[in-house]
Amino acid sequence: MKSGFVAIIGRPNVGKSTLLNQILGQKIVIATDKAQTTRKRIKGILTNEQGQIVFVDTPGVHKPLNKLGEFLLDEAKVAVPDADVILFLVDGSDPAGKGDKWIAQNLLQTKIPIIIVMNKVKKTEKVEENLLTYKTLFNENLPVVKISAKTGRNIDTLIKNIYKKLPEGEALYPEDIVTEETMRDVTEEIIREKILLNTSDEIPHSVAVKVENYREQEDIDKIYATIFCEHKSQKGILIGKGGSLLKKIGTEARLELEKIVEKKVYLELQVKVEKDWRKKDKILKNFGYQQEKE
């Protein structure tokens, strides 16, 4: 039996979270077309007859512009040395850009086995030419798997390649566990996803969500959560005319949560202003954006 940790590393919007959801056959991480959708390392666990793979989804690697950006970069950095295998996920429709080169030169100069995973590959594109630009970033001839995170094409091939490089070992988690995330974590992420999908401009990046109270009951879960933004004008946008947008966000989040917990959910949302929270260490810590202490 084989088991180990597999870190998924790449630029924003290359499909890391979509890939993990596809592998597990269910949604455990939120995925949108907006940068910085993923803000924390999230573990997804695949267990089958070959063994157990603990995937670690990481935020997209980009140049940090504030304290939150520094946290996101650190989340990707700390996932690398703890991994048994690294998936370097790239957009196969484009040649390697500055971001990919920075990741290869600054994060992936390691002896840990690396698999280049080319996502969004189409037959009409210069796939082999693009592949060559990625291979030249490394001193060795790395294995390459071309996939579609969206449709699941070649995911089985990717899993086979991962198992080839994983060490022998017993399962790290019970076989029925697919994630370490608590329902508080899941709720905060789902609410934030609905905000991402229903807003534009700087609103998605300026928002944090905190569950203040989660009461589990036999027939209903009662959840009270706060959406934090940085400016009064953003609060108005999030609430919407007559509370319309906040109601829409709440309804969409509630319906998805009900599918997960398989019972009724009461979700109450409020919006508060926490000026420039992305720049403040104390507030970031309160929102859960801090490195775990060993």
C-alpha cells in the first residue's frame, strides 16, 4: 500500500481547486474564475485499493500586494517541503510565463518528485511547443500529464503517475474521510464563493467571512455569519438595494449547505466594515489567515 502528501502548486486560475474536486468526485473546495479564490491550504483525501493520497490545494502563487497576499504566498511555500510529490499545474493553452518561471525557480528547485500537469489543453493549440517551454524550467526530464480538470479527462492517468512516485506506507486517515475541513470552514468558504460569483471589481478581494455561531440540531443547523469588507461603499454594494444582493448570496449559500448536511439550514448574514483588514496582522489572525505553528 502507498500513501503520502501531494501538493498542487501553480499560478492563480490554472484550475487547482477544480482539479481536486474532480479527483474526489465531490466539491470540497470552492472554485471560480476569479484570482485568490483559494486562500488557505485545504486537504482532500483520496483512498482506493492502491493506497491513500492526501492532496493539498494551495492558493495561486502571485506577487503579494499586502499582508493577506503574503499569507497566500506562504501557504503555497510551506506546502512544498512537506510533500512527497508535487503537481506543478499549468495552463497548457499558453507557454510558460513570468509567474510559472518564478514558481519553478523559487519554489520547485527541490529533490521532491515533480509532475508537470497541463490543464486546459486543446488539440488546436501548440501543445508540444508550450510543453517544451515548461520542461526547460527544470534541469531534469520531468513526467508530463495532459488533463482537463473540468471534464476529468486523463485524471486516471494522473493518479497512476502519482502512485508510482508515492512511498510505501499505511493510510494516514480513515478511508471514509475526504477532508479535514470543519463545517464552519466549509460554510465560510461557500458564503465567500457566492460573494465571488455575485460581485465584481475589488469586492471579492476585500471580503472575509467569519461564522460567529454554528448550532447543530437534529432537524436544522442554525448558522450566524458576518461578511467583512474594507469600506462603507463596499458594504452598500454587498447588501444591495433593499437587501437584495445579501439575500441572494444567503439563499445560494443556504441551498448548497443543505445539500452537504442533508437537512434544513437557517443562515443569517450581516455585513460589517473592518477598514484595511488585509493589511493588519491582528485582524488576519482573527479571520484565520495565519500560518499554523508546529
